[in-house]
Amino acid sequence: MSLASLAFPFTRLAAAFDPRINERSPSPLLFFLEGRAIFEWMGKVLTMPILSRRLPRGDGHPVLVLPGFMATDASTIVLRRFLSKQGYHAYGWGQGRNEGPRPGVFETLHGQLEQLYEKHGQKVSVIGWSLGGVFARELAREASDKVRQVITLGSPLYGEPTKTTNVWRLYKFVSGRQKVEPRERGNCQPPVPTTSIYTRGDGVVGWGCCVEKAGPMADNIEINAASHMGMGVNPLVLYAIGDRLALPENKWSHFKPEGLMRALFPFRAASR
């Protein structure tokens, strides 16, 4: 075995901290380190009571939360409980395990969006984790009149899927698809305020794929040292989500943490 082959995983790991957008799949080492999500959950337990006090109370509007690939609503329980405590009406997607854009998935999402919109008489914010974020983005594109804003967590918005994720082979096997169809992933943000939350420590999706195109209604929030599997429980991710959801409707603005919170986020997120 050559020295180059031994150094390859560490070279890929170092690339995660390159300031330039990198859409390659994460290194095997980062994928192996995804188990650190348990420490993010522990951090949430210890710090969220303090961080939550720095967030405005929610206005009670509905929030639809979509799980990632091969995950169910069980994976978003922590996130939805946090949203409920902040004063929002949080809902899971109710479609069992997310196995990709199978027949009926988008039709069911449209039906659920319509029901929540009618029930609360307000536009719905949609949060999607990983593949769920891709769904959220396209749902907002097709029904922008009912969506207040979109927040994606470690979602592969751009890039060639065969080269940008460590789970592409599993995705093909489970979903039965050999490629991503144009309807499944647009090439720009939907016509509603959109925030992409990502981390360069992502061990599943190449972080550069998660960076949304710059625009007056588009934002990117980078989270230091987070994992892909821990995005839904990471205290800084939850803080950023709470900050975004608390913005008054039609008065959306870019993320600008103040005071001590400013030091917890990178001073400049990547841009596309």
C-alpha cells in the first residue's frame, strides 16, 4: 500500500475545511465519525434551556418537518418538540420511512400542506433534513402561495449525486432510480425565503452541495463541527431554526446573530 493511499482519507478530511465550495462526497473518515451525533444530542440537553431564552416566542404558525433518506418521523421528534415549546404547531410528514420520491409522495405532501394551510389559516414553514430538504424545496416551488419559508438541513441541493454523497448506491437500491429527475431537484431556490443550514463536518453529503445560491431571499448558515446525523438535535442548528421561524411574515432578513451568539457561528458562510 502506497503512502498516497494511506493519506487519502486525511486529504479528503482536510478538503472539508477548504474555503472554496467542494461538492465531492465526504471522506470515509468523516463518514466514520458520524457517531459523534450522540454528543450533539447531549449538547442539546445541556444548552438549549439557555439558548431558547435568547429566541423570540413563535407566533403559532404551522411547521411541517420532513425526515431524511431512510428516516421516519421518529428522527425529527427532538426537533418537533423544540418547535412546539417555542410556540409553533409542528407536524411530521406521516409517510413512514423516506425511501425517495416514490409514486404518491409529492401528492401526499401537497395534500398535507393544503390541510395545514386550511386548518391554521396561515402559510406553512417547511423544514427538511437531508433528502427531506430537497422535497421541501420542491414543494415550495410548486405551492409557493401556501409556504412561508423553507429551511434545509444538510440537504444535497446541487452537484452530481453519484459523486457527492456516500449513500448514492443505497439510494439507487431503495428508490429504484438511476438518476435524479429534473422535477425532483430544481436548479435554484424556490420563490419563497430559503435558508440552507450545513456543516463542513458532514460525513454523508458533500457540504458544498448544500450551499444555496445567493439572493435577497436566500441564506446559508454554517454550523461548526456538526455531523449530518446530528443536524436535527444540534443546539446551534436548533437556535438557527428558531431564529429563522421567528421572523415576521413578509419581513424576512438574513441571519445575523448578535452578542455572544455571534462567536458561535462562522463569521462568513460560503456562497455560490
